[in-house]
Amino acid sequence: MGYAHIPVRHLTDDRTELDTRIEAAKAQGWRGWVDTIPVSSQVYELAMGVRKAYPFVKFYVSDKCRWHSAIGDMQYASEIYAAIDTCPYVLAKIGYGNYSVRDNVRGTATFMVRARGIENEKYDSGRPQYHMRITTNLKVAIKNTLANLLPYDMREVADCEYEGYRSKSQHVGASKAAKLPALLGSISHSVLLNEIRALTAMGVAFNTPEFRSVAQSCDDAAKLANEERSKRIDVVLMHFVTRTHGIVAECIGMQNIRAYHTFRPELLETYPLDGVPQALQDKVAVLQTLTPGDHVDGVGMKVEEMLYWVEK
């Protein structure tokens, strides 16, 4: 099992079921809460210890976290995610429970932090525990968590987001390239036969409006298909982040994305907000009006607020 990079935006997309759990916990008077999440007392202590040293950390939950039943239909979380506003990806998962390699064995309950930077050689790399630090000591657990709350750099963000944007671009190219076959496929056999007979007999114009219309569009469709097959798309992933001296744009680019399945980055560049090249500013202005995940051919895609793929 490899490490799953989780965008924070995915934890806030569809919360219907989670909100039902949370409302049930409120109704039952659950006492342990971390950022509106009902949690076990041990997770509460761990989260508060982390926040005391790192006040900017925020906590989230999903149905992929462990939940436990309490009174009636009430549930509380024994795992939560840690993130910060300036990073679009979850930094770590923390929890308290049984993290034995064998799930059916009731082992000692332990504190846990799972993060991409952890490589626990006690376990096989295919197991979830490979990316965990596990301990029964609360202070050690807090220390382990703080050591692994490492924000993603722009190369990591671009690598995680690359396939999603590449598939959007590929889809646009495939849609354009499909126009010519669609045009040709719209001609019925009887219409085609009539035209062939007319051409044979007269050697001049096409008889049917349908055939004339298709014939007039074929050259343009063929040209478009050829252009899309050879089209080069260069992109920049732009992340607008608030730093101590103001908002900056962190940018990392890649050339010819349709030619490569994996991300091949250029050098990272950072601009002050008023130093972003005008051509990029103009395209970001368009993308800001979109819904996250929307793509505009020739402009780019809005990944989320403050994070954009921009076509050069």
C-alpha cells in the first residue's frame, strides 16, 4: 500500500454523512471536540499538544478515518488529519488505537502519526505501518507529529496534480481530433451513393446539402485534427501563498505535457504578487471565476482557490 496524498479540498467536498455523525454527537453531549470533530480523549490530547506548539495547524476528518460507536447512533473519530492553510495537501494523519500488523489481533492501543516523510523499516513497505510512527507515550507522539508536519513543496504539489490536468488536456485534444470522423460518420450510405453517382455523371457539384455541408467542413476538421495531434502544451502550476512579506506566486512549469505521462518539472520560480508576468495574470483572472476542476482550453484549470494550472 503506497502513501496516499490527500488534497484538503477533498475533505470538504461531500460532508453529508459526516455532518450527520457530528450532529448526533452534539445531540448526545459528547465532550471531546477538535475543530468541530468529536474525538476520543486520547486524540484530543494529541491534537491539543500539537496545536500548542504549532498554532496554525487545522484538523479534518473523513469516512476514511477510524470511527467508533458510543451511545445509540453516536460516533466519534479516533483518527483525524492535520493540515495548514498554505498547503493544499494533508500533512499527516494522527490517531489512537490498535495499529497491529494483524488487524484481527487485539494489540496494545498506541498513538500514531502517518506522514509521507516516514519510512519505518520495521514494516514491509507495502503495509500502512511503513509510513507510521507508533508509541504509547503521548509526549513522544506529539514530538513525532511535529517532526512530520512538513508542507509540500511546489514540485510535490505539481507531481500530485499533474495527471489530473494532463487528462483534461488530453480529453480536449481527443475531442477536437474526433470531429473529422464524426463528420464523415454523419453521412448515410444512401446519401454517399447518390453523390458518387452525381459525381460520376456530372463531375461537378455535390447534389445534397448534407454532403455539401460536410465537404465544406472536412478541410477545417482535418486541419484541426492534425493540429491537435502535434500540438505542444506548455503549462505552469501556480500557487498563491501568503508569506510574512505578502502574497507570492510559486510557479513550476513543464513543457509539452501531452508527450509525457509523468511530471518533468522546470525550475521553481517565485514572484511577488505585483511581479507575476502579465500573460499569466490575465489567464489566472479567467480561471478565478471558475469552479474547482473546470478547464478552459488555451487558458488552464482551476485546481482550487489559490492553485491553478496555466497554459503558456
